[in-house]
Amino acid sequence: MKTIDVKCTNCGAIIKVEEGKKLQFCNYCGNQIFVEDENTTTTNYNHRYIDEAKVKKIEAEKELQIREEERKSKEKEQNAKTNRLLLIGWVLSLALFLIISLFTMDNVNFSPFQLILILDIIIGAVVIKKRSEKK
């Protein structure tokens, strides 16, 4: 098929248009060109311009938001692991205290080890409560 060269009235680029075709878009700027004959063209100025800086800014903001969400998700997972470990430690301390207390029930005085376990249980309970309140 025969083509004719038409100059874009917006950016000046030379565009190949099939003969007989009345409407063509510029491959460079997207301008809509009406071809009347080989020598006459008119332009429809209803094309859009893309603000590349704005597009890049939006892409960067989306990327930043995705990374922030990933960081929060990882932090949440880490906190959940830490809370589970604290709870397990607290339960084990309580169980150990109860077992030791059962074997030394006749003695009213607490040994230093039992006092440390009591403090550990109290501190563990406070830490677990504070961490759960942060959520």
C-alpha cells in the first residue's frame, strides 16, 4: 500500500500515513492529525500531555508505601514471636516455681531461687501486659 509523509502540526515529526487514510495519531507526541490531502493537515488539540515528573513521584510514593507496609508486617511478625517467647518463659517460670514450692512446702521461708522466680513471674506478667497494650 502506498504511504505519504505528513508533518505533525504539534511536534513537527514526519509520519507515514497510508494513502486514503483521513485520521492518524503522531507516534511521537500522540497528536491527532486529520489528513485532507498530501499537502494539507489539520490538528485536533484534544491530546494529553504526561507529566513525567508527577508520574515518577507517584511511583516513588507507591514504592515507599509498599516498603513501609512490608516493614510493619515484619515488625508485627517479630513482635508476635517475641510475645510467644515471653509467654512461654513466663509459663515455664510459673511451673518451675510451683514444682519447687510443692517439694519444699514444709518450709515457710522462701529460698533465694524461689524469690528470683517470683520476681521473674511478676516482671514477665508486667512485660507481657505492656506489650499487648501497645498493639
